[in-house]
Amino acid sequence: MKVLNLQCQHQHQFEGWFGSEDDYQSQRERQLVECPVCGDTNIHKRLRRKD
């Protein structure tokens, strides 16, 4: 399971859970990944912070 930090073009940040990197890319290409706040499907991965 991959947990990704995601962000839409409106700067809303959220977490997404995917079976693999390929699963994330496939869903993103088919516009199945969307922002839970505004419904935007223009989603990008954010860099993970190291604490």
C-alpha cells in the first residue's frame, strides 16, 4: 500500500492510498483521483517532509 501526499491546483492538500505507484498513475490518468474539498482532478504528488 502506498500513501501519498497530494494537492489539487487550488492548493487543497490531502492524503491518497493506492495499491502501487502504477495504480496511482492509472487512476490519475483516468481522472479518478479527485480533491475531496473541491472535486478538482488536476492532482499532483507533494514532497514528503522528513521530520
